Amino acid sequence: MQPGCPSGANLGRDEDLEHLIRALSHLKPVHLSDPEGIPLLTRREEDVVRLVADGLKNREIAQKLKVKEHSIRNYIYRIFEKLGVSSRVELILYVFSHRDSGS
């Protein structure tokens, strides 16, 4: 059990990520920018974020983008660093919570 979560809840489980993705599937991530309107992510990083939000695994993302799986791991690492998140769940929550604002 994680602090702040209901008894038995664990946001790190694959089932929780899949549930979150299904719940948010009608929403599409948008371009993330700082308060001055400067993009936080490259176009390719935004592509990766969109595919993560669609529920794809690294291998599937690599196939869609026609790159090596190792490249996807590198993109995800840089995205996590830029946005200050440490998991796919946090990434999805960050993107959807910032979709209407400038940062």
C-alpha cells in the first residue's frame, strides 16, 4: 500500500496504469510549454508522450516510430527529467493536468 492511497491500492501496478489510460482515453495530450509559450518537449518527445498515454509499451512505441527500443527508453528518461516525473502514471497525470495551462 502506498501512502495516501486507499487500502490495497498501488499506483505502480500495470492494472492501475491501464485503468488510468482507459479513464483518460478520450482526452489527448497537448503541447506542453512554459509560461512564455516555449515548448518543454521536442516534437518527437511529444510523440512518445502521446503513445505512452495511449497505453503502448516501449517496444510498441519503437515500432510505431520506427526507432530502436533503446531510443524510446532514452526519450522517456529525458521526458521524465524535463517534467520532473518518475513514472508513466506520473507522466500521464502531469500531461493531463497541464493540458489547459501554459506549464
